[in-house]
Amino acid sequence: MTLNRREFIAGTAACLAASPMRADASGQAASETDFATLRSHFPWIENQTYINNAGVHPISAPAAQVIDEHVAYKLHGPGADRLFIGEPEIEELKVLYGRIINAKSTEVALVQSTLDGENVVAAGLGLHRGGGNVVTDEFHYHGGAYIYRQLEAAGLEVRIVKQRDWRTHLSDFEELVDDDTRLIAITLVSNINGFVADSKALSDLAHAHGAYLYADVVQAAGCVPVDVRARGLDFCCAGGYKWLMGLEGLGFLYVKEELQDEVLRPMQFGDRQYDNIQYHNFPGSPAGSTDVSWEPRPGAARYEIGTPPHVVIASQLQSLQYILDIGVERIQAHATPMVERLLREMPALGYEAITPPGMNTPLAAFKAPDPDALLAKLQRANVDVKVKWYQTRISPSVYNNDDDIDALLNALS
């Protein structure tokens, strides 16, 4: 019999109850038995050695089952083992994501993607009107940097911090940020090489000049601990289809409570932003001073527009709970030894590391002098990692293990 979503979540939690990081009676770390179980939840790995989760993360079998439950509802209507998505489920989704980044659900808005959220921030701050400057860096995702490049025509000045030794430095930001700076825009964990920005220092720098800090957290949320308050983030966004293990078409925009409306103005409008709309000009309607009235929804819902993708929400609900049941810290700890091994062994095969040491993210990147030859080797071995810009990026997740790393290294030997 098909389980409903809450029953499946309970079953998932039970199979994850024994932490892979828990010590046994002798004080030694427990084995990774639970992660071996997780591997069976991602059948993609049965068909290919897939270590490209920073690109697109496979969904789990539990998430796929919940999609089936929602589709069954859309096909057959109400009934047992069919999942309806309504406002309670949407609110639950925001609560779960808030737990992952330490935010209130009222600080989370649903958007289409990471870049959709960054556009909401740029427009809400009035950057399209020109004036002042935005400071970003070479590690900011190229789609995000493109937003500000396009706004240069309106008179916005864009200042770019250059990377040095595959990292950025606070002193270089300090040289470019001034009292005309309106926003510092960064990627918290670089999609290029896993470099982790010092967001708290950059937040302090921005605030000292009356500016704000935006961070693209799509390569962090779900695989690296993100505490928006400890990291000093005013705004951040992440799409669901990478480390949040969801599907394309849904993202999560965080807007710090104190900055909603007065600082970040809504610039698009729709029916997600109000409740209890009344038309007073219909026959029999109560009299009113206007033809129509409504109650604004509180919180970050003011940045939402229309109906979000319910089938994606169904999957994402399961995936966020799945991540929380495992624990982001444990996900990070599982990937760390594989990344460290890659950083040790890949250079001996002719691939120079461009990931700085000590980043503690699930991304390891290397120079790839001959990308065509590299791709040919990978295809012969049925191994998938990212190869682009004369670089290769390897990004293991919860279902990967040393056998996958062996398969990659053997393919390159």
C-alpha cells in the first residue's frame, strides 16, 4: 500500500534514527551504515557514477513517491494515499526551510529560482533607478552578476572584486565599498570552487556604509550549515534542485524581518499577497468606501505573486524533512573525507586543485588542461562530474561513497 507523506516521513526518520556520527559504547565513531542505507534511496547511482550534485541533485525515492501521491490526487481527486497541496502545506514548507537556515517562516518567500529571488532584491532596493554602486566579486554566480551588469545602463555602477589565489579577501572589498554602495552581492559558497565567503565580515562592512548584503546560498543550503543571523545575511536565496534535493521551478528567498517593505519594496503584485478580498459593488454586498478591499498577508509573502508549483512543493516538503532528519552537519561531515581525498589525489593525476584548503564544503575543483580528453575518459567509465571552462568540479552527496571516488580516479589514471 502506498504511504501518505507524513507516514513516509516517519519511516524515513526511523531508518535515520541512528546517527552516522554517533559514538558507540567504546567512544569510537559509529560506522556509516545509515549512509549506506541512504544510497538505496537514490537509484540514479545504479545507472551511473554520479558526483555532480552541485549541478543537479537527484531526487530521492521518498520524494518521488510523494510526487506520485500528489499526481494521484490531481488525477483521481480526494482519497486515501493522495496528497493535496494547500496553504497549510505551503506554510509547512516555509517552516522547514526556515529550520535549515535559522529563519522565521515569515522571513521566507517562495520564488521561482535563485536568480528570481536576486531580481526581487535588486528591484526592491530600487537599483533599476540607478545611482550609487553595487560591489560584487568574481566568485558571484555569473547569472547574478549579469543582473547588475544589465542595470549599468540605468546608471548603477558595478564594482567587481578580483579573486586572488582562488579566494577573495576582505581588504579588497574594503577598497571598493564606500558610502555610495547600496548592496554587496556574493555567492556564499562558490559554484566555481567551493570557496566560502566571510559573509559576517562583509555584512559588517556593508552596514558600516549604510548598505546591505545579499548572498546566493544555493551551494550551501542543505549541505553546509547556514545560519542567516550568525552569517549576517540581510537577503539570500536558494533554488531547490541542488542541495535541497528538490525539483526545478521553486526557490526560497529570505528577507530579514526588519527590512521587509520599508527597505525592500515589493515591485510585483499578485494574489499571494493578500487575504479576504471583498467586492463591495456586487449586489447584496456590504457597503464600503471603496469598490474592493483586502487584508495584506504579513511577512515575506508580500514578495510572492501567483500560484507556486504544487507538484514541486510536494517533492520539496519530503526532501527538506529528509535533510533535517539526517542533519546538515552530518551531510557535511559525510562529504568532507571524500573531498579531502580528491584534493590529495587529483593533483597527482595532473589536475591542479583550485579549491582552497579548509573550506569544508562538498565541492572540489581542479584545472582541466584538456577538457575534451577528460570528458572522453569520464564517458567511457560512465562517470558524471562537471567539466567547464577548463575546469572540473566534483561534488559528492549523501549517497556517494569511496567506491564512487575510486571509479572517478580509476577513470582518470
